[in-house]
Amino acid sequence: MNPENYVVLAAVLFTIGTVGVLVRRNAIVVFMSIELMLNAANLAFVAFARMQGNLDGQVIAFFVMVVAAAEVVVGLAIIVAIYRSRRSASIDEPNLLKY
Amino acid sequence: MTETGTSTAEAAVFWVCAILAVTGGLGLILSRRAVHSALWVALTMISLAVLYIANAAPFLGMVQIIVYTGAVMMLFLFVLMVVGVDSSDSLVETLRGQRVVGILLAAGFGILLVLAIGSALTGVPAVGLDAANAEYGGNVEGIARLLFGEYLLAFEIVAGLLITAALGALVLAHRERWQPRRTQRELSEERVRSGDHVGPLPAPGVYARHNAVDTPALLPDGSVAEISVPGPLRARGDLRPVDAAAVAETEALASGRAALGPADHPVADDPGTSPDEPR
């Protein structure tokens, strides 16, 4: 087995996350799909760090985790705020900016 | 120091965790309820943590478990409790054909990605992290050296980002009360004025073998009083179905007709059980 298998796995997980974002309508599920894509990117970073023999990839993955945590906090707060005004967590509902 | 291949043990770990991770990802996009999706994602995160550790990144593996499965996924579950159980997907497509086109595009993207990676990375020698980890005495020490040295500015900015995000979440989740809280008297007056349900809602059905809250009460004509089941259960579709044959039999028994003929199924004292539902 080659270490590049990790990168292929990351690509597969990223694709699954893409399908989730494109297909699902529930805002929270879409958000979890985005988390999955971020994690896939992290896995690729970690695998690259190992292939290059360089710890920078792991540091970048660490930063991605921190930014993802911040993003989750703000995103979920937005979802809760929209749910309060619209009584719905569907991403088809908030169309106020459209007109 | 070059490391071209990996050990058999690592291959075993990789295949087990890769299958678990992909299963979790598929469960995320395939399960109808958001809570199930969250649990599937937690499975993916844990297997990814194991893969990090297998990839000579023990620090990131631990951070993954603590931050993702510990904090992020639990936050998702809390929000799912707030947003409600009725937040399962609607099957109505707002844009026609969007689902099919989305799956096709994503599949094409995935094939492209895997092929590109496969052709770009074949034959690239893997150096391995043993030398880099050993330089400062370990993986954690090496990462600390980079974080507080070369990446210090980024580290500080990210700290600012975290604080800003926490404050932003506080602001977004805060709700100002614009009107005074309505008293019980006002609420009851409003209810009487609206006229649709002045009294309390009907209680769930109580039968010989079922008195759980998901058992609907029956109206005198044998139809189901949906309002007797609590709202969250109704939204989730967890109404225990009523066996129509049993209701008819009970009715017949009550009117004395069935007492003459042979009963072909047991006397129904229990409109709450349907034969096709194995609970």
C-alpha cells in the first residue's frame, strides 16, 4: 500500500461531501457535508506532510480545524436565527435577498 | 531516510478505517433524519482520527477527536435539538432535475479528482515523518516549534478569529424581547377568542395493551384523532397506525352482529396494533 491511498480516500470523502452539499436541502446536513469536505482536505494535508517529510502540512491541518470550529459556531448560530424567524431549516426557504 | 511503502499493519488499519469513513460519509448523505446524519459523521470523524494517528500525526488525531467528535458534532446535536425533529428533508425539488444533475456533476468531479491524484502521485517517494518528528524530540514538540515560530502571526490571527466567532455566535443567538411577556390571562383570552381549542387537547388513546403517547385516541366514528398525539411525534411521523380491521370488529362486537358468526381473527381490544408493524 502506498501513502497516496490516503489522498485518494480524501478525494472520495470530498466528493461525498460535494454530493451532500448539492443534493440535500436541510441546512444542517449541508453544513455537516461541508465539515466532511474540510476533514477530507485535512486528511490530504496530513498525508502530504508525511510524503514530503515536513511538519508544515500538519500545522496547516491544525489551522483548518480551528477555522472550521469558528465556522461551525457562526454557521449554526445563523441557522438557529433563521429557524427562529422562518420556522424552517430548509435552505430553500431563505430567499429574502433574492428580490 | 526514505520510506517507500508502508507496513502490513498500517494497510490493515487504512482499509478498515477507510471503509468506515466512506460508510459514514454515505450515511450522512443518505439518511433522511438529520440526527442520524450527525451520528454517521461522528463515525467518519473518529475513523479519520485513527488515520491521522496512522499517518504519524498523533497530535492531530487527538485534536480531531476532541475538537470534531467532542465539540463540533455535539454542537450539531444541540442545534438539532433546538431546530427540532421535524427538520427532515422535504422531497420536493425546488429546481427541477437538480438532484440528478448534482449527483452527475459530483461524480464527474470525483472521478476527475481521483484520476488526477492517481496519475500525479504514482511513483512519488514518500519521505516519512520520522526525521522531522525526531528533530525536536517528538511530533508535538515539532508542531509547537512551527506554531510558535514560523506560524506565530497566523496563530495569533486565528486566536482573534476564534474570539470574534464566539462573540458573533452570542450576538446571533441572542434574542431581544421587544414586547412584554404575555400573561396567562392574555393567553387564555386569546385562545377563547380564536375558538379552535378552548379546552385542553385530548389525551392519547388508552387501550388494553397500548397506552404510550404515540397511540392516537379514536373518535366515536372510529377515525383517528391526530391531535391527541404530541406535536413532535406527529412531525416525525411516529403515529402508531390503527388497525382498521380491528376497529371494524370492535364496532361489530359492540353492535352485537359478530357474536353470531365465527370470528376469523382474535377479538380486537386493541386498535393500536396493526398486523404489519412488528413493534
